[in-house]
Amino acid sequence: MNRKNNRENLEKMMLVVLIAALAIVLGIVEAMLPIKLPIPGMKLGLANIMIVIGLYYLDVKDMLFVIILKTVLTTLLLGTFSMFFYGFVGAILSYIAMITVFKLGKNQVSLIGVSMIGGVMHNIGQIIVAMILIQTKAIAYYMMLLLPLGLVTGVAVGIVAKLTMSRLNEFDLFKKNYKLTA
């Protein structure tokens, strides 16, 4: 019995580390892409593919660890102190919204819907930080641009996550940790 628990703990730890590492790598890859997006501060959110995937394989505490690790390490490698606040608040608000919808509406809201909610809430979190740092509510008008883009990137992230998960579920490590049947 102890041997089985050790194996399960090791597999869980491997899954946490794998999802976190891939999120960090995708964040770095995105930063290296020579794409100039039309709105300042806008990103595709490639790292969020792994965050959405993680919702379906990891528990709440492990996903929170992944998000914190991804945000801290990505900021240390690529960003600034203020970038950390934008990313961290956006990521936490996004995670709270996604995990709430995931837990309460897993039969009513699709993976793509969960991802869309995450994209929008991430943008809202960043606007809140901007309003605090810049000390003006006028920045809230920026949401007219960011929210539709959050929906679009949320759809894209959700589609890629869904396609990736269909392949990941072919592996025992992922298959036995998948939280939904469809």
C-alpha cells in the first residue's frame, strides 16, 4: 500500500512539474515571437493553454502552485516588477473564475467556455492593477478593447487545449488523472 501511495505521489508531482514547465516554456516562446499586436500589453496567452489543461488534471492547490510558479519564474526571466503585479493579479482572478465555473458548471460550460471566462477575467485583473498603479479610473475604457480580445484569445487557447488534451489522454499518466468523462 505504501509503495502504491509513493507511486501516486510521484506521478502527481511529475504532472504538476510538467504542466508548470510547459506553461513557463510557452510564456518564453510567446515573448520571443516577433508578432506586434495592435494593442499595447496584449498577448496571445500561450502559457494559458497549460493552465486550462491543468484544471482538468490537477486539484485546486496544485494548480495554484503552478500559476504562482509560472508567474514568478516568467517574470524573473522576462519581466519587470510591475509586470509581475499585472500578470499575478490577472492570473489569480482568472484562476478563481475558471475554477469556480469548472467546479459549479462542469456539465454546462465547455472547456472553451472556461477558457473564455479565464481570458476575460485575466484582462479585468490587469485593468484593476492599472487603475491602482496609474491612479485613474479612465483606464477602464481600455476594457472595451481588451474584453473582446480576451474572448477571442480565450477561444483560441481553449481550442488548442482541447486538441492537446485529446492527445494527452492517450497516456496513462494523464488518462487516470482526467477529471471529466467528456
